[in-house]
Amino acid sequence: MRIDMVKVNENYQKLPGSYLFSTIARKVNAYSEANPDKKMIRLGIGDVTQPLAPAIIEAMHKAVDEMACAETFHGYAPDLGYEFLRSAIVKNDYLARNCDIAVDEIFVSDGAKSDSGNIQEIFAKNNRIAVCDPVYPVYVDSNVMAGRTGTYDAVSETWSDVIYMPCTMENDFVPEFPRETPDLIYLCLPNNPTGTTITKDALQGWVDYANRCKAVIIYDAAYEAYISEKEVAHSIYECEGARTCAIELKSFSKNAGFTGVRLGYAVVPKDLKCGDVSLNAMWARRHGTKFNGAPYIVQRAGEAVYSEEGKAQLKEQVAYYMRNAAVIKNGLTEAGYTVFGGVNAPYIWLKTPEGMTSWAFFDYLLERANVVGTPGAGFGPSGEGYFRLTAFGAYENTIAALERIRKLGL
Amino acid sequence: MRIDMVKVNENYQKLPGSYLFSTIARKVNAYSEANPDKKMIRLGIGDVTQPLAPAIIEAMHKAVDEMACAETFHGYAPDLGYEFLRSAIVKNDYLARNCDIAVDEIFVSDGAKSDSGNIQEIFAKNNRIAVCDPVYPVYVDSNVMAGRTGTYDAVSETWSDVIYMPCTMENDFVPEFPRETPDLIYLCLPNNPTGTTITKDALQGWVDYANRCKAVIIYDAAYEAYISEKEVAHSIYECEGARTCAIELKSFSKNAGFTGVRLGYAVVPKDLKCGDVSLNAMWARRHGTKFNGAPYIVQRAGEAVYSEEGKAQLKEQVAYYMRNAAVIKNGLTEAGYTVFGGVNAPYIWLKTPEGMTSWAFFDYLLERANVVGTPGAGFGPSGEGYFRLTAFGAYENTIAALERIRKLGL
């Protein structure tokens, strides 16, 4: 018998603690169980609360009925998504904005979280990644699992091989070109968690930079539907030259309430190449080998997002959440907090009170106001001293949460 | 400006050709477009044709209605799946068979293809994999992408670092313990594509072998519902000691017709460890970081699979397909073919006519009988000289296909 045995991916052991939102869920559950009488208001994870729009519900019922009948039953979906959905995406999200994107550059998936986690697989291990700090934890964590991030320093809470681009009130939350040249640049704009974004001109600067240094931008546009300002781009392909340097990830979770429905897509332009290797072909191969398509019913639901009724209903839904954003932003400002975001995104980013870390403020709000938010430090070291509240709650709960926070004083 | 640029995962470039079923789809589409008058019968990919059972349709409609109302709306699912589904799985698929599996050892996913492709991620790159030959292509391809398979030899169509376990008529399709010791052993039983399987006693031998050499078995039980013989195990956990050496992957695609619905699960026992590292904890971390749960509606559909009505209806559905299997098996046998499988699995594995490769037979059947099957060589070098037909067609089409094949003569 050999002493040798199966070996695990040791990169997993390098990950400090658990996934941020799992940790929060555990803390909240423990508090709720110990205090069953307290009514919690959850403005923590970015989960939506409003029901699916009627046009979407109707499309789903119709699709379920199709699955009940041999003549209209749908088995395996086409690898990269149904043509009806990919066409609707191209027409509405790209051609309508004069972005030159073709149907075979759209890859339908089960959500932007999967895409953000999986996209790094098509790149070599020795690429250097750059991320905004703070940012959605999946970018870094998935690269840790792949062994691309070097060693972790518990004091600074940073990885030796990750390039951090701090986004704080000191630089108006606008990432600056890093001193070291990155290979993969993750940009989430409008940003999660800060709720801030950059102008189209500034984004053009990033596209030019990436083309200049032959890097690829992974552009997470999950919050695009919340953009209200004219000078902000809805897609990176509004910028000249983005087809040769950018992959765009889109979600249906936030614009259409699909967090529990699961649908997203990635755009990988055919002009995006490393030498003569097409990233579009690589991603197609990844999809074909390790994924089997989003459910037919869900893809029909996605199509309904682009119907005239769907668009009108979802415009109202986005407005509902942005009214919450205004409630939080104004309420906190009146209470004396320093507040950012909430204009082009459903997130409010606040400075924690003097001398209170972001996890301390998490506990404070949880225990004293029974309001759940997300500690900024969970999104990266530059998130320390900040705290995220989401506008995705019910209106009444949002009002009530702000009332409780105001009562606490500052 | 640097000369250096972003680098791709070069393992992808090692993959010969495209994913098997994508290649077949392209060939069939090309033939259909050139011959629009021909009525094709598809017994190629393992896609089902019968509609979803009434109990499942009812559950889905109900779940869609819940999503239409704020009080019953469901956002993000729990990372690892809803408790209602995980409990139903444990009760019906494990406790009912005296298998000791707990709810927190079940990981609900969007399907067994994703799980089969992703599971290798939690293991180190320097593990040696062993696969049955022929077998479902995803096991090898996903390990190629991860850089675990060495170099490809185009003549033998094998990878230098993969241990192949030939399953041919010469050994009654029963894999033998390999000479070199593997770290990860992929077993798909009942087997895709051969439609054959092994007895519970033989499987116990594999469990003992894996425990002895400290290897992990990835046990793909996607076709479990088609087992008709008493001496065949429905789960690897029916074997003693499997909790310390086996991960089981299950699909709802074949037992419940979910190919276009997308649902599966993985079982990772807490006793499965490498040193003191828990694979259960690693897979939980992978799920939490790179996946966001299967849709609520789909998980409710999965729950209905285990209802009394659902079970009765699906028993009939499985019987429907197994009647097709008998039609194919008997028809081919009468036509003079040598035929395997079709007793514990919905696949028929036939010897191609003397002097005809499996791709030549594919073209022959496509062009002369307008019947689509799958060439054995696509599943591995030992699949050469064999051909797969599936029992998942409509009964009438299956009868018609066999009529056409019989007319061709042998």
C-alpha cells in the first residue's frame, strides 16, 4: 500500500474565513435565534424583494405549459443560449446603444456570479489581476482558488500578487491606473459595494489603457439598469476600442429581480484575441464542456424582460428601488452620516462613525437597530471604515430601518 | 509599452477538435440544411423527448405564482440548495436504501454536467485521473482544461497522464484495476455510452480498492433510475466504506426529463478527507463562491419528483424509454448486429459493421437512414468500432428508425 494519496487543491486552504455573505448569514441567524422576538430588517446582501413583473410571470407560465406537451417540450438548450434570447439581448442592450455586438458574441449563463467566478479559467495562471478595492469578493476569491494571487498577508488583508486599486472618498472612488502593469483588470461599474461609478470619458481612458498594455478588462455591468446620469456608459462597448480588450458580464438579477431565477450573460467579442487565440472560441469551449445551458423556462423569462410590457414594468421596479436609495441617502445624511452612491446604483456606502470598524458597526446595527448591512472590510482592505446598505428592501422596511438608525443617533 | 500581454490558459489549445456533441450537432445541421426534405430521427445525444410529468408541471406553476407575489417571492436560494429538496433527496435516494447520507452532505446544482466538470477543481493539479474507456467526454476534457492530463497523442487518441480502463466486449465492459495507481477514479455506472454496468459486489471491490490506495471515486450515477437488475447498486453508498472514498453525482435529467430544466446534485460525505482537509467543506466553499444556487422554481420541480404522484408518473416515463431500449436491442439483434446495454440503462451499444469505423457508421446512418447516433470513438479510443443509440426518442420514431436501419441490411 502506498503512503501517497489523493491531493487537494491547496489554494483553497489559503482563503481566509468563509465567503462574506455566508458569514453574514450565519451571524444574522445566530442573532435571530437568540432573539426570536426581534424583527430584523435586511439591507445586507443585494437580494431583491419585489415580485417578478407580470410580463415575466406570464412568459414563465407559458413556458411551463410548453414543457407539459411532447410537441412543445424543450430538452437540452443550445450550448450558448437560445437564439430568441441572444437576439433580444443584442437588439436591446447593444444595437439600441450603437454598440457593435453580434449574437454569436453573447453567451447565456445561469448568472453573473458564475460567470465572474469562471471567466478566469480561460486565462493562464501567471497573469496578474487588478481589482478595485473595495469590490465584489468573487473576483479575488475565484483567482485565489486558481492559484493566481500569491500569498495572503493577514495584517494588510491583501494578496501578494493582486494589484489593488483603492477607491475611497480621497479619490472620489475613481480607480487610478496602477503602477504595476496588470494582465486582467476587473471593473465593476456602477460599483458594488460603493454604489459609485465613473464617467464614460474615464471609462474610455481604461479601454485605451488596456489596449495599450495588452490587458483584458472583465467589465461587470450588473447594476447598469440603475444608471441615471447621462455621462455614464451603460456598456463598455460604448467606448471605442473595447471590442479588442473587454469582456462584459451582465446579470438579470438586479434589473429584473432574477436573484432566485438565475440568468446572466457574458459578451466575448470575436476581436478579443491573445496572439491568434480567440477568447470567444475559448469561452464557447468552456461553456460547451462544463455547462449545459440555462433552463428553457428561465430563458423565456429573460426574453420577456425585453418585451414592451416587460420594459415598462421593470422601469417601475427600478424606480421603486431607487426611491429606497433616496430614502437611505437622505435619511443618513440628515442623521449626520457621510454618504456616497445611490445615484447610479442601488447601494449606499456610508462612513462608519469615528473609531468604529466596519464589523463593529455591523454588530452595532444588528444588535441595536436589528438592521442588517454589510461591513465594508468584507469587500477589501480599503472598505474598512465604510458600510453598505442596499436599496433592495421593501419601501416600508427601508423607511422603518432608517427610522431605527436615526433613533440610534450618531 | 510592454511586449508582454495577457496570457491564455494554454491547456485549452491542447484539446483536439470540439466537444463531441457540438460536432455532431454541426454535422447534422449541415446535412439537414442540404437535405431539407429528409425527416431525421435523432437517437444521438442523450436528450429526452417526453414532456415533464403532470406533478412536476403543477409544482412549477405553483412556484411561478409564488414568484409573482411579494409575500411568497424567493430571491437568492441557500448556497447549497433548499432544505425541502435536500431532505427529499436524502429520504428517497439514500435513507430508503439504507445509505447513511445527511442533508448537509447534499449539494444541489444546475446539473450533473456542471458538477462533473467542476468537481476536479477541488483537487490538486498533480493528481492522476483514471477513466473508463469509452466514457462521457466531460471527465477527461475538464481535466485537460485544468492541465492534469499531460500531452495528447493524436495516433492513439490518448493523453499521457490519463489512466484508461478499457471496457470492451472482451472484458464484458467491466473496468479492471489499473496497473498504475490513480488518485481520482471516474466511474459512470450504469455507463454512458455502453449502457452496461457492474454488480454491487464488483462495485464493492472498487470501493475497497479506492480506500486501500487512498484514491477518490467520482461516481456518476446519472442513469440510476434505469437499473432493472437486483444485483446492481443504485448508489455507491450501498457499498461499505464508500463514505471515506466516494463523491456521488446525480442528475434529474434522465429520471425526470430535466435536460432543459437543469437540476442535479453532488453528495460529498463529511467522512471524505485528505489528511485533515474536508472535501465537503471545500465543495461548500466552491459552491458559495462560484455558484448562486439552482432556481427556486426548478428546486420545487425537483421536490415534486419525490412526491407520490411524481414517483408514479416517472416510473411510467422510465418504462416508456425502456420499451424503446427493448425495441432497439431486439431490432438490431434481429438485423444481425452485436448489441450491448439497454437492460440497466437507456443506451444501446452496438458493434459497427466489419471494416467500418464509428464515424464512418455515423455518416452512413445519417445519410442512408437519416438516423442520428453517436460514434463510439467520440467517447474514447476503446469506443472505436462501436456506436451508441439512445432510447430517449419517441416510441413511434424509435420503431421507424429501427425499420430504416433494418432495411439497410448489415
